[in-house]
Amino acid sequence: MRDNREPKLHITASVTAAAQLPGADAKRSDHWLVLDFIDNGPGMPEDMKDFAMIRDELLLEGRRGVGLLIIKKIVDLAGGYVELVDHAPRGTRVHVELPTVKLPAVPR
């Protein structure tokens, strides 16, 4: 992603075998949906970088990061994982891993 003044969002999606993801629980799912959202904004403030440790009330108190809080809650409920990473030289990467679900075959 090029660094320029125009806001950009780059999204990638893939399905990956649990064995290829260090934190994935193969007992939960054989395959995981991996999503990356990368922007070219100013980056994350220092106090929000350790996303796993952020408590809900801290996000809501400052009225920022509410969208990230919603994403974190949904992903947690689904048994997934969210990580925020600086995307040098500018921007932030939101990395999401979600277990896939095998649906029963539907007779035709």
C-alpha cells in the first residue's frame, strides 16, 4: 500500500489450515478465516496498541475505538482472535482469525 494523503483501506481474506496458524486451535476448526484490514492513517495511539489488554470502559470513556470494541466482542464470541499491528511507515493493520464452521450437506 502506497503512503499518500488520500485515505486507503486494503482488505485481504483467506482460508488457512489450522496447522499454519500458530494460535489456532485445530480442535475447534480445521480451517480458519483470516482477514487483514490495513489503512494508511496516522497509526494507533500508544495507549491502544496492546488491544488484548484494553478494557471496554477505557474505549468507551474516550469515545474512540468503539468500532474496534465491537469487532473484538464479536470475534471473541466466535472463538477467534484479533490483533492490532503498526503498519510501517503509516497506518494500522487489524488482523482477525475466525474458526470456520462445517455445515451439513443439504439434500437437493
